[in-house]
Amino acid sequence: MRRNREAVIRAAERRSREDAAARLRDEVPELRSLSLQIEERDGSDDGAERECYVRLVVVERAPALFELGCRDRRCQGGGYDLSAPVIAALRRRQVRFDGRCSCRGRRDGRPCAHELRYVAVAGYGTGGVVVAIGTPRARARRGARQRWSSPPGPVGNAPEASAS
Ligand SMILES: [Zn+2]
């Protein structure tokens, strides 16, 4: 029960980090499509516990953050952060690239043995037309958010003195 709750909390933390992160669209404006083929293993050679799935990234609104949770329910503080290598490869306009990452968590007091491998397939736009339309709009959205996030200044004629 406690671990279940921890997983829920971690997922929520991940989401708030994703919300706060820069947008993928701003980091790699020419990116058009991205899919990540994920394979997670439990570290044993026979690969008995193996999970494969494909994560399609919605390029238009995805954060420039690629964090995945560890699937081992007994793992504490685990997860994978693929952000740096994936974004670096996207900036180099690599169409297909792969990598691996070890879980940073601990299980039963020892480092978690889970390992994640990924194969990314990316598509990029040619020509500047779509980028030219997309960029000012993204900038306007950011501007609007910044305006609203700053608290309103002090308002004159405070009504509390007029009670008597
Ligand atoms: Zn783990």
C-alpha cells in the first residue's frame, strides 16, 4: 500500500517537472515526429522479466523531458532520465538512435538491477515554413503564461478601513 502510494507520488512529481520543463518544440523546432521503443529488463541474463512498449511523443506539446519510472514495484526512488542524450541526438538531427540507461533506484537496500534500452525514430521538417508559423505562436503562449504567473500588485483604496 505504501509503495503504491509512493509510485503515485513519484508519477505526480514527474508530471509537475514535465509541466515546468521547456517544450520540446522550442528546444528542437524542426522536429516533426518522435517515437521511443522502450525495452526494460530486470537485469537477469535470461531476460525473463522483459517489458517492451512504444511511446509516441506528441511533438506539438511534449515537454523536453524524458523521464520514465521503473516498473519494479519494489524499487524505491527508481526511474530513468533519458532527457540529455535524447535531446542531444535530436539537436544533431539524428533519425534513428538508441541507448541504454540503468535504474537509479534501490531495491531491498541494493541498487536496482533494472535496465532500460531505447530505440528512437525521429522525423524532421524540411524548409522553414512550418517553423515560421509555429514559433511566434509558441512565444505568444509563453508570454501570456508569464503575465498571469506574476501576482497582482497592491490595489489602492483598500476597503477594510471603511467598516466603521
Ligand atoms: Zn528500479
